[in-house]
Amino acid sequence: MTAKLSRIRLRYLALFVVVAGAAAVTTVCSAQEIGVEGEGAGARTESSEGEQVRSQPDQDQAAEPMTLTLTGPSHCQTKRGQSYGIDEAVYDNDGNYVRHERKFTAHRGVKEFPISWTVSGGTAPYTLAIDGASEDRAGKFTGASGQGMVFCTNTTVESFVDYAGNRGLRADPLLDSGIKTVRAVVTDANGRTTEASIEVYVILRVDGTLDAYGNDQVLRRGQTYRVAGHLITAPATHDIYIAGTAERECPESLAQGERCEEEWGFGIVGLDAGVNLYRSDFAEANRWSESDGAVGADDSSAALVDSLLDELVDSVGVQPGSNGGTP
């Protein structure tokens, strides 16, 4: 008969690390490293240039209308962060060790950005829920005006503040580039509510050729990423994968205009063709095909491939939305 198992929790944290082949994917992020390009943790500051504003009144016409106004940045940038857990030792009823099991505790290291609010009308005091949370590290979201920090993720995952004042997410957010809708709800002293929302574009920072799970990093069609420090947007109709990096053996001297440096490869999903970009500025180095060495098998496919690669190369350094595309 199989003995019933009991669990005793060991008091230490273990980092989830994903290893694919010879490449280990690691992310070094502090739980305190938050904000939009340098803004501090829980800072109660005025919003910066490039904000957007959304305001929504309540629908109770019998009383003074209550209006909620939100301001925030047009975009935010973040890495994936890292998942953490606690290792638990499992023993049988005789006290014999059986195995260790890892219990998920938090996902940390995702950047945050500030959302400011202003409430008019209704009856004070006011409480707010912003992006599903009622507080950040600076405290509860309360008052007729204030600012709260929101995680730079485009999926809704519950957040929390622990006993030490550190903030995290209760699940892996499966973060990717795209539009995030930040929704806020205010409740006044009489229980009346109203809400408002704004859209913020999430830009995922990619510094390797594999994602957090050891898979090829795919840039989704129409979405903007920061890869190796450079903004780049996949074509509107095709996904792009990062094909890898290549170090070049450079001669002692180069001809005028000749370049020799590390290159990053980008392939078109489903077309077996792509482009290599110089690491320093993502200027085009050359184009390639995995099938016959030439870009495109016939005139029509060659034209399509060239058009898609032109779109990819032309997107380097362009903010999302500024070229007429997403968002």
C-alpha cells in the first residue's frame, strides 16, 4: 500500500531557470527596478510628456455627476522578469524523504509605469482600483487625486504587495508587445462608482534569441519590440523570428564603406528567408534564403519577400504607431 505523503516547507527561495540546449536564459531584475525609463518606485510625480487622457462621468443624473480622469504615458518598455518559487520537501508518514516540489510564489522584475487620476463630483472619501489593484508599494489608491504604479504587461494578472513592501504578480504574465488597456474604477462614500480607461503600448525588450521558455523568440506581426537595444516592428502580415547571431572574422583592414561586426538574423515565419542586421545600429548587412541561397524562389515570392524585409528594415528605430501602424 502506498504511504500517504505529507509536506514540510523548506525556508528558501529557488529561482526558476530555463535552459535550452547550451543556451541558458536568465534575467537579472530587481523587484525595486521599476518605472518608465528611470522613474522611481511608487514615486508620486507629475506625468510626463506624451501622456494621454481619458475621462468618464458616471450615469447617475439624480446627483452631482462624478467624473474620473486618467493620465499616463503612451507606451512602456519592460523585460519579461522572472518567476520565483519555494522548494518544498515531501516526506512519507515514516519520515522518509521522497522528493522536492516547487511551488510558484511570485513573478517579479516587470517594469511599472505611473497612472495619475483626478476625481470630481460625488462624495469624498474616494477609493480606486487601477488595473485590478487597490494599492502599490506607496499605499492604497485613495483620494480625489493621486498616482499609482501599474505593471507593464498586456495581460491581466493579479498583483500583490508582500510583508516586506515588495510588489509582484501572482502568475506568469506571458508578456508580449501590444496594446494594454488600463481600466480604473472609483467608488465614493455613498457607494457610487464610475470608471475610465486609457491605452498604453507595451514594448517587450528582447536581449537574446530565445524566450523565457527556451523557444525561438517570435516578433508578432504588426507589433514593436526593442531587440538588442533597437526598436523594430514585424511586418503587418507576417511574424518574424530571431534566427540567431553571427560573429564575423574581420580582416586587419577594411575597404572604405565595408563593415565587419556581429550580425543579428531575422527570418520570415513560413517563407524560409530573412535579413541580417549589423548589431551596432541594425542597418542591413545582407539578405538570405534557407532554400536555394537566393531570396525568393520565383519573381512573385521574391517580390513578396523583398517587400516584407523592406518593411522590417524600415521600421528600425520607429516608435509604435508613428509609422501609421499599430497601435
